[in-house]
Amino acid sequence: MTQINVITLFPEMIENATQYGLLGQCLRNQLLSVTTLNPRTFTSDVHKTVDDRPFGGGDGMVMLAEPLKKAVLDLRAKDQLGRLVYLSPQGRAWNNQRAEEFSKERKITLVCGRYGGVDQRWINWSGAEEVSIGDYVLNGGELGALVMIESLSRFLPGALGHDQSAHHDSFHLGVLEEPQFTRPRDFEGEVAPEILFGGHHAKIQDWKASVRLLVTLAKRPDLMTSQVTPEQKRKAAGIFLLMTSAEKAVLGLSHLSEEEVLKWKA
Ligand code: 6GU
């Protein structure tokens, strides 16, 4: 079982948001345990102060080092600390590969800042590694912690249904997933791709692999990795060149030019 501790001034944000869907199932099935600690419970003054004005002035408040230090020491004393992370926009970027790496840890502690961040000396003292979930500013680390927890939970053995695996997900293979279709066959005049109804399992799998490459080329060419072989590219190009404009449209490939795909034929 993976143990994740979250140090946060808003424990309900973590406790509530982890109850749903596959993540909620991971918790109920004890693949994962998430506990919260509130730095406010580690204060000693009557006002339970957790922040103060920044030295030298500036916007916002800064979280005090002491309550965060006490929270970390409390976990360490119980041998529950594990890999220590501070969530901030200054951190190293999170991605699916790091989610898989973190899923192998037995214990993780995520520290959420609020206000204008935490006293730098707490970061220095704790040796926490900093993680960012993207290039935008959040009001606190809680949503980042939830993103980390949910994305790493997908890599826990038994987290996803049988036959499913985070290793088949987008990003893991360096390509996006193919579009999905279900009933009805015709929706608002758009018809699901014919090949999906033919019952040729191997042909369908081949076609899907090509569509994934085409979708990646169309939407996220930056993701295209060298893992994709020239043979796979040639196959995908061949399929694209035979598609009708209705088929391209239903797959979201209308804006992919033949010119671009032809480079794969060379
Ligand atoms: Cl992980 N935390 C905070 N507070 N802001 C962020 C972030 C994390 N990632 C991007 N911005």
C-alpha cells in the first residue's frame, strides 16, 4: 500500500476530492492511503498563527517555517515521512513519467503552500524537492497535490480494471489516444468510422495505431517521439491518404494536411 500524507491548511479539499471515481476505489480497496495534517495544529500561540507578512514588504503573506517543520517532524517520528515534496510553481515539471516513478514509492509527503508561499528556510531545512504541475499560478498547492495523487494512482497495480493499464495511456506511449465512438452510429449526420463495424479485430487494432499517430501529428506534434518507426509512419500515411473528408472530420483530422503526412511516406 502506498501512503501519501498531505500537509495542508485545507485538509477537506484533499479528503473530499479523493473520494470519487477510480481514485476513491483505490482508497477503499486499500491500494492507497491518503492522510492529511494541518499545520495549524502544530502552532503554539492562541491565534494558531500559520503565516506572517514578508520581510522587506511585498504582496501576500508567507507561511511560517515552524509549524511546517513540526508537521514534518511529527511524520518523521512516526516513520511516515517518505519522499518529501513541496508543491510550487518553481518546481520541476510534473508529467506522466514522473507519476509512474512516484507510484513506486511506499511513502510520500506532499506539502501545500498557501498565500505567497512558504519561508525559504523551511524548504532548505527540509530538503523537500519542489514539484510544479504547470506554468500557471495557483492559490495553493492543494490542486497540485490532487493532480499528483490521481495521476500516480493510475500506476498502482490493480488500480485500473483488468486489461487496462496506465502503460497504455496517452503520453506513456508518446502518442495520444484514438478518438472513441459509441451509440448511435450516426450522430447529427456524423457517422462513426466504418472499419469499427467490420469485426476484423487485428485490422481494427492496426487502424487505431495509425489513427493515434495521425491524431498526435495533428494535435501535439511536439509529442511525436523517435519510438515511432518509419514503417508505422508509412502505414499511417497510407491510411490517411485513403480517408474521405467525412472520415477525416469525424476523427478530428480535418486540419491535417496531406503535405504534412506525405513527409512520412518518404
Ligand atoms: Cl504544484 N502549486 C502551486 N501553489 N502553484 C502551482 C503549482 C503547484 N504548479 C503550478 N503552479
